[in-house]
Amino acid sequence: MNFREQVYFLAKQIPKGKVATYGQLAKLANRPRAARAVGMFMRTNPFAPVVPCHRVVASTGALTGFFGKQRKLDQKRHLLEAEGVIFKGENVDLRQCLWDNQ
């Protein structure tokens, strides 16, 4: 499995109500310095919604991706809230919603 395939495989494991960070997926795929590449993979994800790229956020819990357009980020937030993800202001509350992949 190549790096991109590993990232998509891992992202499919994120359950509803949880999120992972780009860096977290990079580390799990044994490429800890490749968070930006993970972001690009999510941005170009041909397997959505099977690979739930909306469940991947920045290390701060900030919503990114969806081409950076506000309307799209609003959609991402709506999808996450519908799945039970909790927000603290504009960011996901990572203390409550970060995926524990153990």
C-alpha cells in the first residue's frame, strides 16, 4: 500500500463523532512530517464520502480544506455537527472529539 492509500485507509477508520488531524494521519502512516501531503490527499479525495475527509482537521481543531472557501467550510462544520462533533467557538473541541486510534 502506498502512502496515499494508507492515508485513505486510515481516514476510513475515523468514526462518526470523532476527528483526526492531518498530522495524526501522517504519523499513523509512518510519515510524521507529511501533514501537508495528507491535506492534499483529503482535498483531492476521490472516494468521499466512503473516505470521510470532512473528519480531518488542523492540529488546532480548526476547519481547513474543502478548498478553503467559507461556504465549503460551513458545510464541513454542518456535517461534523450532524455527526455529533463538539465545537468550542470556531474549532473542534479536540479534548472531546479527537479520534483515539488505539
